[in-house]
Amino acid sequence: MFNNEDPLYAGEIDPEAAAKVQEAWVSFAKTGVPLVNGIDWKPYHSDTRETLVIGKDEWTCVQDPSKTPRELLEKAFGDNPYRVW
């Protein structure tokens, strides 16, 4: 994400994708919005759970991308789905 050149942690680095992610983080830190050319970002709300999914060639806001695992955890553990044994 930040051009970490250690292949143990970063793997192969795509300079264009890294620059775009850096631009989004800087914008988010300054303004609270990851303004990057070509991105349609929607703020997160607990009712819609919009999440920015970052891919190499496409950044897309997806509504509740972890819905199934979240619902399974809620079904199994109720109001405390993240407890540790």
C-alpha cells in the first residue's frame, strides 16, 4: 500500500495502484473523504454497511460485503460474535 519493497510482506508492487491508495489515504486524513479521481466513494453507515473494495483495476463501493459471515457469527454467538475462547 505504501510502496513497502519487502517482498515478504508486500509481494509484487503495482506502482499505479500504490500511488492511488496513497492518494486516497492522504485525502482521507485531510478531509475525511478518500477523494481519488474515478472513485465513487460512499460513507459507511451501519444500516447500509457500504465498504470501498479496492481492486487492481477497479475500486467499488459494495453494500455489506461481509453480510454472510457476519450473519453466521451473529447466529452462532448472538450479541457477542467476536468473543475469544
